[in-house]
Amino acid sequence: MMRPMKLAGNQLLFGAGTLGHLKTLGAKKVVIVVSSERIRKSEQWALIVAPLEEVGIPFSVFVGVEPDPSFSTVRKGAEFFLGEEPDFILAVGGGSVMDAAKTMWVLYEHPEIDSLVPLMSKEGFPKLRGKARFGCIPTTSGSASEVSRSVVITDDDGVKCGIGNMEMMPDLAICDPVLTVSLPPEMTAATGMDALTHAVEAYASTRANYVSDILAKQAILDVFRALPAACKDGGDLKARETMMNASMVAGLAFTNVSLGIVHSIAHGCGSLFHLPHGKANAIILPYVIDFNCSDSRAKGLYDGLAEALGAGDFGDAVRSLNEKVGIPRTLGDVVEEEAFEKNLGTLADLAMADGCTKTNPIIPSKEGMTELLRTIYSGS
């Protein structure tokens, strides 16, 4: 039975110049969440705060969200919110900032929550918007957290926890590509391949439907076309806009139909090896495509994508794109063998237990997952 779809929150804007929409927030007090002081010193910062200043909306800034944000950071942010009492929270940054800010929002609305456990439950997720609305302005083209119900937060034991509920869908998303022009090539590549992975996994998901297929397929074709150009010339605003739109559209797809074992494995790699999420997805993706080809439905989808791209094999097309944008070929290129072997069993267990595994075209056995992980590590 199909699940109800939700395509973003109340307002979704995309394209150059859309930051001006911030003038219409109608908020009494805004807290902006950013990763570091670096963004406040950038040329782009004025584009974000000028609309607020123009209409006299007061704002304060919470600074300090690390990659793979921890629950302790979330608590600090929520405490800051409680002191500032905003009626609008605005996350400005990549996926880590947006995920952390969403979770801070939950704790601001419900200060009694003292762990991630209540958020992991499918039933009784805390109601939001009693104190504040929430918006996102992405500065990368990859995570699509601005149109997603999901967050990934690292708990106090160092384990990445994926949490998803439509209550956390941002009310406002502004996707202005101007904010991505200063992104370095390596980060452009990693975040761009994250967007591609979202689209490919949504397209092959066992929950995929007519609408999600339209969104995911277009995102796939756009990433193949625009990512090399964006990596080559960060100032190519057309390529940047295509990538931001593709990332956003892929997010609309996957937040409704979920993902697959690329993400399941990547989440574990982040927890155990501290491998950046986008880079992990990029490395793992072609191997999972090969693995999923044992399923006739998935193979048919991949073959159709290969034909649309003028390629002979879709997995090889992804490998070629990875090579163009400087992504390593195997996990062995970025993870030491001793660490991999020591954690292989744990990595397989984490991947099997991950929620994304449920919608992969093939759900492997523990032995099958272990064998796949060895293939991804060695490339053989």
C-alpha cells in the first residue's frame, strides 16, 4: 500500500535571488544556526542577513556545528534557543548544520527530552511548531535536508542514528545557488555524489512510485551533466543551479520512498571510520548497483538509465563520473586494512540494522553483506 507523500514544507524556493524571500518571514525573533565563524566572514553572509535587516527582524546566531553532529552539540543549541526564545529557527549550511538544527528545534520545543531514544520511536513523535517555525538555506548541493524529514545525529556512544519523521520537514526551504559558488572542488564532488546516491537509491527503492520516479530520474540525469562542470569551475552559476535543483529534487524523492544499502553502509562507515558521508556514498554506490542487478526490476531501471546517458552499463557510468570528479575507487583507498578487518563484523551488523536496508531491491543476508563489504573494500 502506498504511503502518503509530502513534497517539502509550506514554502519551497529555488534559483538565484531567492534569498530575498527572507523579508517575508514575519518573525519576531530569528536564531540562525551555522557551522563556524567562517560563513559569517564570507561574502555570502550579507545576502542572508540583509533581507532580515531591511525589514527589522532581529536575529542572533548559534555558531558551532561539527561534521557528523553529536547529540551534545544538539543540546548546546537547544539551550541557546531557550535563552533567545526565537519564533523562527533558520539553518544555514550543509547537511550537518541542517540536521543538527532540526534536532535542536525538537529539544527547544520539548526541553524534557534528554536522549535520542524518544525520537527513534515510530509512534508518538513530539509535536513541533508550538514555539517556532523552521527553515533551511543549504550551502551545499547534496544532503537535501532542506526538503527532508530525516536527520543523522551521532549519539553519546559515537553511533550514527538515523531519525525520520514528517514532523521535522522544514516549513521553508530556500535553495539559492549563489551560496555554493565558493565550495571547493572536493566538497562539490562529495556532496554532488551524495545527491546522485539519493536519486539512484530512491529510483530503485521498493517503495518507489510514479511521482518519485519522475523526480529521481531527472535528478540523476542532471547530476551527470552538471557535476563535472561545477567541480571544474565553481563560478559556473548555471552548473551550480542545476546541482542545487537536482539535490533538492532527489531529496523530495527519497524522503518519501526511502533509500537503500548504499546509505546503510555509508552510515556505518561514518560511525566506525569517520568517513565523510558523501565520499562514502560515492565509493559504495557502483558496487551496490552491481549487487542489485541480481534483481530483474532493479536491473531494468539501471539499464534504462544507462541508455538515457548513452552508456553501456550504469554502474560503469557511475565509476566514470567518480573518476572525473576525483572520488577514490575503493574503501581500501581511504580506510586502513587493519581497521577494516577489525570492524568488518560490526559494519555488517550496522548496515543490516539500518532502516534504509528495508527498501533496497535486495536485502542481503549477513554473509552476503559481509561479502559485499569485502568487494567494496578491495574493488575486486
